[in-house]
Amino acid sequence: MLEEHHPPPPGEADAVPRAGGGNAPVGSPPFTRQRAQREQSASAADSTILPLRATGPPDAEGNQPHHYWPFATSDLYNWKAQNPKFSEKPAGLIDLLDSVLFTHQPTWDDCQQLLQVLFTTEERERILNQARKLVPGADGNPTTNQAQIDASFPLTRPQWDFNTAEGKERLRVYRQTLMGGLRMAARKPTNLAKVGNVQQGKDESPAAFLGWIMEAFCTYTPMDPEAPESKAAVIIAFVNQLAIDIRRKLQKIDRLGEKSLQDLLVVAKKVYNNREPPEDKQARAMAAASSKQTRDLARILLATTADFPEERDRRLRQLADDARKGKGTTKGGKQRLQKDQCAYCKEIGHWAQDCLKRAGGKGSKTDRVKVLELDELSD
């Protein structure tokens, strides 16, 4: 018989650990101060209040009387505030409902209250529609028998007596089917573009980045990133979206697809930890700039100390041309030559082997031909 709003008698034995005790089950919903105060006033030995609480041993037919204690509104809204929206990160509310439905054994009305507070209208409709597709038939598989669906997963309040074995079984099937609908409703169309937008941050560790990749797969695809069949997709996303230095290192690994994520993570961490600190990188860049400035000053000094004014002016013009055209010097400090520049006199239009200013220079091939012709005429 339904007994509402009556706390259980003090000292009642119960299998559920105390709220806030060291043996509280992992993942249990949080207890508010209001509920805690109510529990303490009800029983000092066992302060956990559940919607359905046995008040005595079952009879020969399996029937067992229960006290009914509804959820506190503050509890419901605290659960809502402590979890992200179902449309954004469904895993949080799925874990919460999984814990609540198992430990608290809520009635049909309690389940509707949970759906009403924790989900939007659209989300509730999607959850209920998906759940009705999962109603088990006589063989345990989902049935299409509408009468069976309406009887096992009704949309209006059923006349189920939780004090009887039959009523408890119907509630158990209802809660189990509701959780199945919740998980089905959480599945979204695959959107790998959203997964691809997750890129490793400048100072983000590979382990933290892998966590974001896994979460993106859960959020934007129906895939389970920890399932063996999803391994290849997760590895590809992880490697291709790492920072370029770490990515290049991983891409050189032989038989990359056969490695585990943990193996790749170890290599990625080594590259990340061996990165040059920004301070050292800046100091090295400043040293390189200072060295270049020293070389440029040396070239200017060399140009100004030329023996002849013409040579000094030519060298200075050459330095100005190099600076204007972005031409520097080689690593050894030697001047870079242009495509058709003489290595001896640095003028444009001929190479050193044809330079007339070079001692013993023979001039161009055209000049040599003309000299021969004149010699022949003189003979």
C-alpha cells in the first residue's frame, strides 16, 4: 500500500551505505543540506533516504511493503547545475541517471520528475521515443507490438504497486528501458569536421590534448573512442592534429597504425619535454642577429679601407644593392653572388673566367676571336 511522506522508523536496517560516509558508492548523486537534515532527523544510525525504502521482509509471494519518500526539489536542481547540458556533453547526465536509477529505485512519477528538471522538452521527447523502440518483448529483443510497448513503457501514470513483486519488476524494466533510450538519444550524427577543429595548443601537453580528442569523438560522433574498432580513427586524429614538431616525429615511426595510443603518447611527451624553452630560443635568435650585424659592419669597414676611391665606391654601392635586394652573406661570411656576377670584380654581366680586370684574363670569347682576326691580317 502506498504510504507517502512518512520517514522510515529509526534504526531501520538498509543495504545502502550512509550518505557522506566513507563507503558511499562512487558516482552517487550529491546530497544537499536539506536532505541531510531530513535524514538525520529520520535516523541517526542510517541517514540515507531513498524514494522507495523497504520496511520489512518480503512475504512468500515476494511482496514487500515500502515507504515512499520523494526527491527534494533542491537535490534535483543541484544535479542540474552540476552537470553540463545533455545536448552538449551527454555523458554527465547519463552517468548521473545511471547512478540515480540504480541506487534510488525511483518510481514512474520520480522518473518523470527527473526528466522534467534535467532535460529540455525536445530532449525529453527524443529520450522517450528512443526508449519506446527498445521495449523488450517475450524473447528479450525489442518488440514492435504497440500494446506491449504501451504496457511496459507507458506515457501516462500506470497503476503499478511497488509493494508487490510484479510492480517492482515493471519498474525495473521501465528504468532499464529509460536508460537505453537516454543512451540512444545521446548519439549524434558523425561530424568529423568538428573533431578536426581540435588542434594542440602552443603550451598544451600531449596528454591533455589526447583528452580533448577523446571528448570530441564522444561529443561529435557516435563512436566510442576507447573501443578497439575506433582505435585507427583516434590515432589518425591525434597524430595529424598535434603540433608540427611532434607530428613530424610520430609520422616517422614505422608501422604507425599498429602502435597503441599509449606508445604514441610516450614519444609525443619526449618531444614536448625536449622542446627548447622560449627564453633560450629568443637568446639564440638575438645571438644570430648580433652575429649578422657584426659581419655587415666588417664588410662596411672593408669597403671603406679600399686603396682606390673607385674601388671603395664600388664596394659601398654593392653593399647598398645587397641590402636593398635582401642579399646577405653566406654562413662563412662570404658575399653571395648574383646569377651573372663576376666573382673577381663583382660587376654584373660576366663571370670571373672572362673578367678583363683579372691578371692574365683573356676576356670574352668574342674578344679572343677578334684578336686572332687582327693577327691574321697583320701577317
